[in-house]
Amino acid sequence: MRISLEKVLLGLAVALILLWTLSPIYWIVNVSLKVGLEVYEVFSPKFSLSNYAKLLEEGFARYLVNTVYLATLTTFISLILSVPAAYAIARLRMSEFFKRGFLAWTLFARTIPPIVLILPIYVMFSQLKLLDNLNIVALAYQIYTLPFSLWTLIGFFREAPKEIEEAALIDGADPLRILLEIMLPVVMPGIVATAIFCLLMSWNEFLYAVILLQSLKNYTVPLVIASYISEWGVKWGEMAAAGIISSLPMLLFTSYVQRYMVLGFLRK
């Protein structure tokens, strides 16, 4: 009886967790399929795809492409810069004072509120006439992603076995070859995990995008979703449909790379 009671309590706990987790998903799917005042009905047999049709008519696919491009470019720049920097700090011989100062500076830049940094960035880009450019916004996003990528990858490089690196040095390999041919496959799970988090941070970013992007053609998904809230009301149905559509690319990407990340951990 004691074992049965424990199983019942465990089942109730799991059911409550699933209910708490899945209820927002049910709500957004339910609202996306309703029009008018029907969005306030929790359970209703009426469903419609008109909200999704409106998004297609309004060119929502363009905003989704902008978001994918911006998030991908931001992640690519972060990894290109952080991978060699993390390897150099974790493995190469250099002054400890320089290492700690560099890491402290990057951490300090990450802890500053974004609203403080956007003011000088806006003034600088405005004077250089670089506003309303997705490529420039990707550079501005490095304030979010680059310190995070650097600190995350340093831990993976430090945990990599030193024996393979020492064997490569004995064979005459230079640091660049060791990084590209030996260390990258070893820390690939960390790179994949870092890429996922960088994509998420840049995918959902709103503050820098709303200030640096000025024309509607360059808008990202968060800006478009925010535009559904106005003084005339809230377009709940279109907002929910846009949220579901914008979530699909990230869900597909994480589900695709997750198995490679797990296999990398198992091999390690």
C-alpha cells in the first residue's frame, strides 16, 4: 500500500507539472484558432484559420525571414569570435593578469543594463548613417551573445583532455591546426549548446531591434507581435498565431541538433 501511495503521489505531481507546463501552450493554440470575442472562450467547438491567413496576407513570412537571418548572423559572428578567444584563454600561455582582466571586462559588459548601452550605440550608428540595417543590428547584438559565448566555451575548452593536445604538439602541429582539427570536434557539443542559446537570445531580442530598425520591411517577429497591441485594442488571435509560427523554426532547429549534442556528450 505504501508503494502504491507513492506511485499515486508521484503521478499526481507529474500531472500537475504537465498541466502547469502545457496550459500556456493550449491557450495560445486555442486563441490562434479563434476570431472576435471567441478568443475569451476557454473551451469552444468553433475553430478558424483566418488568423493564419491574415498573417500570410500581411507578409509575415518576410518578418520571419528577417528574424532567421538576424539570429543566424548574430550566432555566426559570436561563434567565429568566441571560439578562438576561448581556446586562447583556456589553453595558450599568457599573462594571468591579462586573462582575468579580459574576462572581467567581458563579464562587466554583460551585466550592464542594455538600456544604458543602447544610447551610445544609437548615437554612433546614427552619426555613421548605419541605422535600419540588419547586419549592423547583428553587430549590436554581440553585447548580449559574445560574452555569453566566450564564458560558456572557456569551460568546455578547459574540460577537454590535455593529452590529445600535447600529442599534437609533439607531432609538430601549430595552435591553429590543433584548434581546427582536434579541439573543435572535442568541444562540438559545447559549440552546439552555445549556438542554441545565442539563437534564442537574438531571436527574442526586442529593445535593440525596436530602436535600431526603423522601416517596416526590416522588422523582426518580436516587433511585429508588439505592433498588435495598440490604443484601439489587442489583436489576440493574430498575436497568438504569430507566436506559434515564430516558435516553429526554433523548435525544429533544437530538435534537429539535440541528438548531435547528446551524441557528442556520449562520445566525450
